[in-house]
Amino acid sequence: MVARGEIARFWSLESLHMVSADGGTESSALVDDNGSEEDFSYEDLCQANPRYLQPGGEQLAINELISDGSVVCAEALWDHVTMDDQELGFKAGDVIQVLEASHKDWWWGRSEDKEAWFPASFVRGYIRQCRKHTGMFTVAQLATIFGNIEDIYKFQRKFLKDLEKQYNKEEPHLSEIGSCFLQHQEGFAIYSEYCNNHPGACAELSSLMKQGKYRHFFEACRLLQQMIDIALDGFLLTPVQKICKYPLQLAELLKYTTQEHSDYNNIKAAHEAMKNVACLINERKRRLESVDKIARWQVSIVGWEGLDILDRSSELIHSGELTKVTKQGKSQQRTFFLFDHQLVSCKKDLLRRDMLYYKGRMDMDDMEIVDLEDGRDKDWNLSVRNAFKLVSRTTEEVHLFCAKKQEDKARWLQACVDERRRVQEDQEMGMEISESQKKLAMLNAQKAGHGKSKGYSGCPAAPPPPSLHPLHQRHVTVPTSIPQQQVFALAEPKRKPSLFWHTFNKLAPFRK
């Protein structure tokens, strides 16, 4: 009981130290005079009034809220000790009601029963300071460096408030926090975007840090807030470390919770839920890496037509050669690439067999696969071997394919089954690649291929990917300690590298 109580108390303290987007620490949600919660952010106000995006916009927004009769509160990021009666003294974490904010450096506020001036900078941090210096940072740079950390901050505020309600201060071992994780488990998915963005954030920050003015700027921000001696990239790693800790901490809490405890079942379910969250984050990161490769693949195809492959697909399931047969008995040798949602057909160049031309695609969401026995097909009156059909559910159009060997046909049949299951699991997991990430992948691929001729190395059939267990049977093995460079390796073992991607890097130059 004592051990469980200590762990529960640790949960409460740990959550209190969630580093915010502005480098501050989180406290309980603020309430207005009526006791109702107000979750306004500066970004919310900016959406309502574009003037707030202009220089001094934050100060303008606060003053207008005060003028409208709203109660505006600020949280102290650190202690302010003063002997001056004209200044307001407070401790880190204290809530100060802002009464007037016309001066950019000093605001008039109330803490407990005293009203006085206090330094406005004591409630500001990295992001706000960066936004002020438009000459140093573009909007795109700030989005790259900080990602959606402000969304995580807002989510953590709500999560912490619920966690504190469930924590029993008098008898910590009787705390029931499992329900908090179950209630918020879908919300933890926002960590995925941040974790996927984190490598890019580190790269952008590393590039900026090569210039002295940026090193001095970030250090000045840290000193201004009297934060511990950790570089900005260390603070940006905090959300990644946070999401990694949850399964470990819940496993430890479960170990010290007896089956008779009222919170046992919820803790057990929460442990599984957070492992699934880690699995989703890891899968999204793997899928993002796949998206970059797919974009480069499309750029290498000659004569591509229509929408980008990434508009609907994010993973290669299988690839290889098949013979497509028409009703008239004509055969066409093609190289096919099965992605989630679509099957792409390409033709090899007659002289340069390492070059592929785009020939079309099929919507796999509309297709039904039909296995054929060797012999004469009664519908087409053709003799077939190692064959199968894809039949459109809407138009009833039929496509007949023949493989060279029986085992090749078996691989294609299994790949089509895997493709359908992958699509279904993506829907269940909420697996989506943002439009901005797709566009960025295509842009990078086009830049990398600029000035180079299109070509393609030989593409042997990719081995079928390892079978994925049903979603509810997936488990994540979390190490007891997670080095920074392995912070994303949270879910299933890495898949074996596909021969398709291995040979892709050997693109041959195009010669007219």
C-alpha cells in the first residue's frame, strides 16, 4: 500500500512538471469569478481578431479582454522578490489577475489582497519571444521548431486537472487514476505529430545554432525566465520523453496494485491503452518514412499522370511482374505496385529495362479479388495458368492477371488480403498523414530529382510485409531505459527492409 501511494503521489508531481510551450510549468486550470473554466489561448484570440497578430497584439488582446469585463489571469513562471511597495511580489506558480496591461514591460495586477506592478516578462517564454522577432524567425521556422507543442500544453492542462481530482492526498494508496488515462487516451494521439516533427525541429535548431545571434537569443530567453541550464533542444525533447514514460510508469503502478484494489482494472486497461498510443506513434513515424520513399519513387516514374500517389496511399504492400490479359487474348507484360487503396501499373522500357513508364492505376477500394483454377476460363473462354481476377464492384469491369509461378500468384493473393486489412486497421487506428506532410514529401522528392534524368533500377518483387496482428492483439515492448536516439522505437520490431527500397537507391541515369 505504501509503495502504491508513493507511485500515485509521484504521478501527481510528475504531471505538475510538464514543460509548457513557453518553458513554464503547468498548474491547475484557472477559473473565472463564476467558477467556470476559461481555456482561452493567445492563438484562439488571434483567430477571432487578426489585429492580435500584429506587433503588440498580445498586449492589445489582454487589454480588450479586460475592457470587456473578462477576468484575465497570468501564471508566474518564477519567483519575483522585491522590497519596493510599488511592485508585486509572488512565487512561481502563483496566479495573478491582470488588471491593466498598457505598458509592454510592466503590468498592473492583483495577487491575494495586494495590487501593484509586476514584470510582464515573468509570464512569457520561448515561443512568444520568437514571434516578436519576425526578422529572425519565419512562421514556417517556428512551426518546424515548436510543432504542436502548444496543443500538447493545452491537452496536458485538462489531463492534469482530472488527474488531481482522482489523487487522494490523505490516503495516496487509495487514489484512482486509471480512469483519467482511459478518458483521455484519444487525446494523447496529438503527441504523434510532435514526435514525427521532432527530428526536423532538431535539424532546424541545429542549423540556426551555427549562427551566434541565435545562440545568444535562445540563451537570453532561458536566462530571462531563470530556467535550468538546459539548451532549447533539451526542453523540446520533454514531450517525447513524457509519452515514453507513461507505459513504464503505469506498468510499475500496476505491479504494486492488488487485484482487489478498486483501480486495478482501470490501471490495467490504461496500461494497454498507453502501449497502443506508443504503437500508433511508432507506426506513424514508420509510415512517414515510407511516404518520403514513395514520393521519390513517383518522381522516378516517366510520364506520371493524374493525382500524386500520396493523395490516397502511404505504404507499399507488394510489387512484381504480372501478365495482364485482355478478353481478346492479348497479353501485356507489366510491373505492378500494390499500395494501400490503389494498384499502379508500369511498363518497362524495351531497351532500358531499368526504366519504367506509367500506364495506369486501379482503385482497390472498388475491387474484389477472384482466384482462378488452372485451365479454361468459362467467362473469357481462355486457357489460363496461375491466374486471378480483379472485378470492379461498381462497373463490373474485369481485369485478368497471370503470374509466372504458382508461388508468385500466392504472394499476390495474400498481398491483396493484406492491403484490405491494412486499410481497415488504418481506419481503426486513425492513421492519417497530413496534407502538409504529403506536400513536403513531394516537394523534397522533386527538389532531389531536379536536374537529374528520370530512371529506374530493376525492381524485384518486394517480399510480402510481415503480417500485422489484429489491433487489439498488438503489444509494445518498452525498454526500461530509452536512449534519446532510440526514443521512437516503442512498438513492434522493425520490418525487414524491402528489396524494392534497397534497389531504389541505385537509379540509373536517363540517356536520350
